[in-house]
Amino acid sequence: MPGDDYTPGRCGLLLIDTVNEVFDPGGKGYPLYQAEFERIGTFANLRRLLAGVRERDMPVFFSGMSYTEQEYASWGRLTGIHRAMFDNRLFEAGSWNTEFHPDLSPGPGEVALAPHKNIDVFASTDLDAQLRHHGVEFFAVAGMIGSMCVESTARSAMEHGYHVTTIPDATASDAGPAAYDAMVARYPLFSHATLTVDEYLRALDAARR
């Protein structure tokens, strides 16, 4: 049973890019994902996930993305995703867009990491150190984009030796239902568990009994 793995005191959740740019209708990125958010129920599922782990007194980590004027002007060797973001001035540092959405933002005692610059949050933040400081061995990840930052960070977490849980109904892909289905099919290849929000919360409870 998945719940047998989730030893109390050793679990933690990372939410990626739960910022206004992505989750508020006024954000530049929101129209790109709106249809999938509505189809999957992503926003409501993320809210339920966050509330559930808080009720279970788990550490929560938040990672947002942002770029300064200097980075927009001087970033070398732009990848396709960086070029798309930079051309559209997404995730401007210091703007409302990069603030965490009020319903998906850090609460007291929760960790807001420094902004990540690449799609793997481990690559450009202190996530690994923070997880180890909080005693996390069983790592769950959700947020956006499911086929980019969430997937890349989950893969890296596995390589770092964590037990990895991916939560497909608390994310979305960047290219519609077919891409989402392909993404969900990949998740079990590098995750130790791929669960819905409700399954994950039940697994946490099962481990407490």
C-alpha cells in the first residue's frame, strides 16, 4: 500500500509556480492553461491538497519563478521555454505576477524558496538543503507546469534519493488533454507513487494508524 511509505514526520510537499501569473485570470500565463485547469479541476485540487497537508502538520515548500531586467537582457543560450517566457515578459521580478496566489501561498512556518530560474527547482535553489533540514524523505510535488517544472523536479528528486509522489490532478500540461495523458503515463516511470489528491491524503492517514 502506498500509505505504508508515508511515515509521519518524514513527508513534505513542494508546490511549484502557484503564482498570479499562472493561476489568476489576470496573469499572462493563465489563458494558456485555463481550459485544462477547468477540465482537470487543478485549482480546486491544489487548494484541497494544501489544506489537507496543513491539517496533517506537514512541511510545505513553495517555489516561484522570476526574472530581473538584467536576466531578460543578458541570459545566455536561451532554451525554447526561456525564449517563450522572455519574449512575453513572463514572471517579471518584483511584479504582482510573481506573487503567490492568495489561495496557494506560504503560511506561517512554511518555506518560500528563492525564485527558480530553470525548470528543475533543485538546480537553482536550496530545495535539497531545505528538505533535509526539515527531515523530508518522502517528497510530493504539484503545481505547474506538470510536463515541465513538476516533471523535471520530480525526476531530480528521484535522482537525489527521495521517495517521490506525483499528483496529476494537482497540475496540468501545457498542450491539452493528449499531452496531459502522455504526461500522466510517464509519471510512474520516475515516481514511487502517482496518486490523486484524495488518494494521497488517504495514504498519509493510513500511515498514521
